[in-house]
Amino acid sequence: MSNPLEEILQELHNQTSDIISSAIVSSDGLPVASLLADESNEDRVGGMTAAMLSLGQRATKELFVGNLTQTTIQGDDGLIQLIQATEDLVLVLTTIPDAKLGMILFYARQAAKKIKALDY
């Protein structure tokens, strides 16, 4: 694994078994790096991430709560986390339903800082 972004994702997965899949996606929906479940389509994940990011950004502006930093979506079978790593890159995670959200966010924020430090 020579891609530093993929190394960050692998390290994130190694820190907790609560994470099912992860990706780093550009703000316009292009997948940059990913460790997705076999049944996940990288391009579709990228497109959905861009749509969720856009909606979240519009909502935070409309409701006057500042810039979007993260989004959590809860489903019956798990969580989706979007964490803004840089102006142009978003870290996307899926987790098991009973994931320890505090630990997930702690590790995800550490990963986001590492992504930002790479200056992509």
C-alpha cells in the first residue's frame, strides 16, 4: 500500500473493528482512496458523499450554524459519518449499528488531521 491516504484509512480500520468501510472523497464526488465493503461501488459512494456534503453545507448556512464540519446519518444497520478533512476532501465512514460513536469520532478526527497534513 503506497498511497498515503490508503494508509491512513487502513490505520483507521486497525484502530477499531466498529468501522465497516471508509473512503476519502473529493468535494465534487471523486473517490480518492477507499477501503469499502465488497458490495459497495466506489463511484456511487463518491456521488452520494458529494450530495450529502452539498445538502449539509446548504443547511448549515441556511440555519446560521457556521461551516459544516461533520455529518452523522443513522440507519437500522449502522452509521455513516462524513468528516470534512480539508476544503476539498471528505472522510466517509460506515460503522456497525452499536458502534462506540465517541471513539469513532476521535479516531476519525485524528485521521482527518493526518489527511490535512498531507496537503492534497
